[in-house]
Amino acid sequence: MKNACLLALIFSFLIFSSCNEEGKSGSEYLFVELDPNVTGIDFTNQLTETEEFNIIEYLYFYNGGGVAVGDINNDGLLDLYFSANQLPNKLFLNKGNLVFEDITAQSGLASAGAWKTGVSMVDINGDGLLDIYVCRLGDWKGIKGKNELYLNNGDLTFTENAAEFGLDFQGFSTQAAFFDYDLDGDLDMYLLNHAVHTANSYCRASLRYRDSGPSGDRLYRNNADKGEKKLTPVTNEAGIFSSQIGYGLGVGISDINKDGWPDIYVSNDFNENDYLYLNLGNGTFKESGSESITQTSRFSMGNDLADINNDGWIDILSLDMLPEDEITQKRSAGEDSYEIYRLKLNFGYGRQVSRNTLQLNNRNGTFSEIAQLAGISATDWSWAPLFADFDNDGWKDLFVYNGILRRPNDMDYINFITNPELGGGHGEKAGNQ
């Protein structure tokens, strides 16, 4: 669900190659896979399932840990940092010509132990060197991790120092987005968090106004311009929701209404609406998705913000899990019944559909949902999208990263686990996906 992961997959493992010898405009382009023995990139996010910890006990077991791409030594080449959920992370130094060297051991960036969920590269202290922020799952099922901030020492080594910056959050983190929301010249942080199912997961939407602690999203203000090192939590005063019904799986930053201030789009899984936070320019945000967007994805995953029609305005894509194949569709749990749909509306939730949604910016504060018209509404179990002009024709193309090892929404599985006569009878766990 993380765009950094897509960038690494596309631009490091794959390169463009022209099908005709002259490579003239109009030729068909392909991606070519590079051999790990040639690139030196040897990484697998190997998962070990146990009876105590698996997709049923932790509903985001298959989500991955993400990849960060950046030039950590300022040599003009992009380096790669891979995050593994259970195993040590790996840092690969770009040596040029798409050849990389594993320098994890000397860098101090292994970040051993479970459970890593996301990674970002950012120059948090403004010294001209990229630092690395690692999100973790903490205080759940015996896992006690805290988010980590690795400061770049300038010699290909890093020192963990999240506590000194006030960023050693412990909870259900998904990913961090660094951006200057108050335009004071330093980078603030939006911490995207997710929830786990409790009885409150099925409460009214008004619960979104209650701060939940480890599950809700967080906004941190950087006060480096005032000589302070620690980032200050400003979630509630800034108008950011931080409740246990927010299952944050994607966050995008862009100036959506062209007023010069960066806005935020958050994709929420399950019942809760996606959030569209418009930056008011005074240190606060207004959630306006319910006013400007008619319908969103139900099981919202990753998102990407881009101008898809070259009109100068940012559009929004949020992914879901709808299969294009009819057989897989029939085998999978899909839309709610009409009664449940109406119940959710009465509970204060917005209109949601179990498919990808593409919001075309109408340039007047509203959006038109056009995923079906664009032919991208069904891309199966999709994690993260990336808009980019891959063939250099001036138009944004779309790459969707998808796939799942086991489908918890398979109807045979759901029938088994909810039916005691079939040996199941664990209906509460079956609702995880």
C-alpha cells in the first residue's frame, strides 16, 4: 500500500526496453526483469504463520512492510531500504549501473524483530542527509515494538533516536507521511494508524470524534524553526480524527484545491469513510470528504493523488479488492445487503462500494467518481497504486500492485468458520476481512 514500495519495484527491479531497434516514439515499451544475481538485491519478506499469530489473529498480516527509496549518501544515486515484517530490514547502496551492495550490517539499520509495517526516508533534522523512519506494530499479541527514527551519521551508519524527537509512538502504525503542512520550512509528520476489531468497530460514526490512543491517526508539528528538536502532537487541535474506527491503509498528500496549502487524503478500511482533509492555512484542517465526494471504496487500501487528465487539478484513486474475474467474484464476499447498507447510512457513514474509486476533480470543490468509466474499478486484491508517465507520452499511466496468499473473504472459508456443524464456529474472527 505504500508508494515507496512501488517505486522500488518499478525503477530498481525493472527497466524500460523498446521492442523496436530504433526506439522511436510510438514503439511498444516493455519492462524487463533484472536478475538478483546481477543487481545484488537479495530480499524476501518471508512470513512465518503460527497458531497464535496469523491472518485471523492479525487482520493485516499480509500487508507487507514497504520500501523506501532515496540517496542516503548524496552521490546522486537512489538507494533502497526494504522493510520486513518479521525478519531484519535490509539497506542496499546503489553502486551505479543498477548494481547494489547490501550494507545492512555496517549501517545499523537491521531493525530486528517483529512487526514492521512501513518505512519513510526524510531529512528530519535538516542537515542535508536522509534519515529513516520505521513504523511498527506495538503492544499487540505480545509484540512490544515502537516506531523508530534512524538518524543519518553521514558515514553510511545510522543511530536510532526516535524518543529524542518525540516520535517513538507505540501502537498500530501503518505508515508515516512527512510534509510541511504549515509552510514554516520544516517537515511535519502525519502518522497513519489502523485499528483492530473490537465491539466499538460496529458503533455509530460519531465515534470518530473520540481519541482512541494507539489506533487513531496522529499529526505532529515540527518546531525546528523555533529551535526545538521534539515534534509536537497537534492531532486534536488541528482537526484530525484519531479514533478506533479509522482503519488507515493509505495516505496521500497534495494541494487538492489549488490554494497553495498541502491537503491530506486517507483511505480507511471497513466501515469508516475515507477522509479528505483540506488545509485551512491556519494550522487546522477541515474534513470535507462527506461534502465533496459522493461515494468511496468500502475496503479502502492504498491511494494515489495525481492529475490524470492534465487539467491542472489533482484527482484521487483509492483501491479495493473487487476481482475482475467473475468466478472469483462469486466465490468472495462482496457488497453488504441493502439492509446493512441502509443501517450504515443511518449510523452516519457515507456511501461506499466494494471496488476501486477514481475521483475526478471537478475544479469546484466536488468530485465525480469515474472508476468504472475509466476501466479500472476491478483490479482484484489491490494494495497500492502508482500514477506515472511510463511511456513518456504526456499522460499518466497506472500501475496497481496486487495479490494475496489466502483470501479471508472466500465464501467457503467463511461458511466453514462460522458454522459449528462444519467444525468452525469462530464467527467473530471471520469478520476480520
